[in-house]
Amino acid sequence: MSTLSRKQREIQQREGMLLDVARKMLVEQGYAGLSMDRIAELTEYSKGVIYQHFSSKEDLVTAMAVQSLQRRVEYFSRAAAFQGRPRERMMAIGVAEELFVRLHPHYFHSELIIKMASLKERVSSERLEDLRKEQNQCFGRVRSIVQAAIDCGDLVLPPKLEQADIVVGLWSLNMGAYSLMHTDREMLVENGVTAPLTGVRVHCHALLDGYGWKPLVAEWDYENSYRRILKEVFPEECLQAGLE
Amino acid sequence: MSTLSRKQREIQQREGMLLDVARKMLVEQGYAGLSMDRIAELTEYSKGVIYQHFSSKEDLVTAMAVQSLQRRVEYFSRAAAFQGRPRERMMAIGVAEELFVRLHPHYFHSELIIKMASLKERVSSERLEDLRKEQNQCFGRVRSIVQAAIDCGDLVLPPKLEQADIVVGLWSLNMGAYSLMHTDREMLVENGVTAPLTGVRVHCHALLDGYGWKPLVAEWDYENSYRRILKEVFPEECLQAGLE
DNA sequence: ACTTTTTCCGACGACACGTCGATAATTGAT
DNA sequence: ATCAATTATCGACGTGTCGTCGGAAAAAGT
């Protein structure tokens, strides 16, 4: 006998289904087109049921963001376990992020929305706590790699920068690039930017080189590292993403 | 006699006033708290009048973003005119962005919102054209500096990167960092990131060093450049921002 | 002074969020 | 198996917002 009754398990499962339907709606129709009434209609549950799961529309969107971050943490964890120099492991995190965005754009999208609209006011405090926790998980995964690099001497912190700052720099660059792609793809193609995704990798390497994080691009065959990461850490996802 | 009648000028002026009221509301109450009815109430105009200026709520928010970009272009233009090496002029752009975000956070905020919510569907096509134009202005200002650096030999494009890519890298890093500050400041302080704004400058320098854009940080006194930029290009704004 | 055109108004319909009392289903005890 | 107690579900309702539209008011023109 499990800790939860049959009914309660059913309810828990339902939450996932509600989120799936909601996410599809969010992606197809935007935030404004995400309607609680229509979720009720499509799932053939009543609104009351939905409001037993989520205290408000904002709470629901936040739940999507939490799901997204959980998935990301999963990716990051696998990436962080890659066998290699710290900088290679950091590269693996970058690959993880890239695959994550490629394979789950709807998850990423929900994160962006919740971030922007400053919806936090109307979100239940437990959900907000979940969000915070997952975010810190992500941050922590990256941070520990930076620490490892410092410990083994591959990275000497430049003046005025702490470990956490390095994380912020990389995070900003990635986050900025991907949200740019999502929101201003039009402007990019207009300006002849054809392969923004591969671009991100190159930019990250430039940034790490700028920090003086050894081995520098000139001293190491990161193309090879890249292939190893894809093959050893994300073989399944590669196929899904259509990467060779 | 001007080309516009008195009445028409009055109407044009009114648009600015409407946007001011709306922006204040947006910043104080978030996107959800921005209500067309309340704008009408506060300005003591009818809703009909407001809908003569803006075809929808989204159109109004887009108008705010356009205003914001116009202001940014102004800042960027002044920065681009700084006398010095291309990399110094690029640094001036960074300073411009920093001051812009510091002094007009509400403008910046409206940009973020319009970007995220994929509101574009309901925006009038003229307004969308305005937005596109201003964005390209910004992009162009930065791009021409990159070109200048290439022309004078200060920058040799790394393999796999075009001029436009360099712009994208810097843009992403800045955009990402500032939106991170706006949306996740809490997470930053939790992780001991104390001075994110000065951090951005350091990260940008690292990125430019990574591109091999001469003169590198080690070869030039950019602290001095920074002081010169503040004093020569943005003396007024410095005081307002409370920078020494 | 009177007509035409422009501008302005605010009631109205449609729709969305979130609530709540009534209703149905499930559980547990006898 | 029966019935009471608890739990889960429903959907109509109140409130508020968006965007429209026909008529009132003001301005321009003659």
C-alpha cells in the first residue's frame, strides 16, 4: 500500500495533465490566450478543480516554470558529471542549455514569461519557494564547476570578480542570447545572423578566454570535447535534436 | 502657420501625456495592473479618446517601448561620437546602456514586457514598423563601431564570427545581465553578488578580450577611458545617477 | 447663422478571473 | 450492505477589463 490513496495519486497525475494542456495553450496563443476557462473546457474538468491545484493563473504559469527548471537541473546534473577539465564540464553545461532550449522551447518560453511579467505577487508562497529552490540548484551546479576550476588552478579570479560573478556572466550571456532568439529572431535574420545557436558557444568560449580560464581555446581541442560531450552525455537528445 | 492645426498639435501632445501616465501605472502595478479604464479616469479623457491613439493595450505598451528605444538611440549616438579607439567607443556604448538603465528603469521595463509577452499580434502595423526601425538604429550604431575596429585592424574577426555576431554577443551579455538584475535580483543577493552593475563592465571587457579586440585590458588604461567617457559624454547624467 | 466635419463620450457586449454554495462521489463504520 | 461523514466536483455568479459604436458636443468652414 502506497502512502497516497488511489484517488490522491489520480489527483497528482491530473496536475501534470493540466500543466501540459496549459503549456500548449501558452505556446500557441501567448499569455493572454491562456484562459482558465478554456483549460477547464479542454480537460473536461471544472474551474473549481483547477483552482484546487493552482491558486491563480500566475500560480499556474509559475508551476510551469518550476517544471522547466526541474528539467533543466536534470540536464545540468548530467552535464556536470562529464569527465574532464573543469572548463570542459562548463562547456557541457552550455551544451545542456542548448539542447534544453532546442528540445523544450515551450518550457523555456514559460520561464521567460514568468520572469518578465513580475507576476510574483499573486503566486502562492510554496510555489515561489519551489521556484527559488530550483533556481538555486541550477546556479549551484554551475558555481561548483567554477570553484573546481579555481581549486585546481585552471582559473585565477580576475580582480573585482568573485566565483558567483563568473556564473552571472555566463548566465547572462546565455540567457540573453536565447531570449534574444525567442523575441527578436526577426531582427537577427534581418542583420544576417544565420546561426545564432552555434554562435552562443563561440561567445561563451570568448568570455571564458577573457576570464583567463585555462585551457584557452588556442591550447585545447574543444571541437573534440564537444563531440565527446554530445556522444557521452546526451546521445539520446542529440538524435532528437537532429544533431549529427 | 505650422503644418498642423492647433487642435492637432494638442492631440499629439496628449499622446505623450497618456504614455507618461501609463508608464507610471505599468511600473507601479505591473502589466496586469495597467488598465485602460484607469488611464481614462486619471487623465480625465474618455476611453474612446485613448483608443484613437492606441489600437489596443498591447499597442500602447509597444508605444512605450518605441519611446524607450528612441531615448536609447539618443544615448548611443552620443556615445558613438566619443573620440578614441573603437574599443573605447564601444565601451562608451556600454556606459550609455548602463546610464540608460539606471536613469530610466521604467523605460527599460516596458521594453522587457513587450519583448516577452509576444504581444505582437495585436499591435498596429505602423507601430510595429516604428519598433523595428528603432531597434535597427540601435543595432546599427553598435555595428558600425565593430566595423570601424575591423577597418583599423584593432579587431580581427575570430573564425566563425561575422561583425553582426559580435554585436549579438555584446547585446546578449548586456541584455541578459540587466534583465537578470530586474527579474532575479533576489537570487543574486542570495548568492553574494553585490555589485552587478559594475560587474557588467568587467564581463564586457572579458568578452572583448576574448574576441582579441585590441587594445586588450592589459594594454590600456580603461579606468581612465571610463572617467573620460563619464566626464565628456555624460556629465549631466552622471550627476543624476549619483556617480562620482 | 447654419452646415459639415472632426472630436469626444460613456453605456454596452463579450469575455476572463476567482468564489462559493450546492451537488456528487468516496470513504469508513457498523 | 447500508448509511453517515468526509472529501471532491461542479458551474453559475460577482467583479472587472477590453474594445466598440452610435449619438452628443465642439470645431471648422461657408
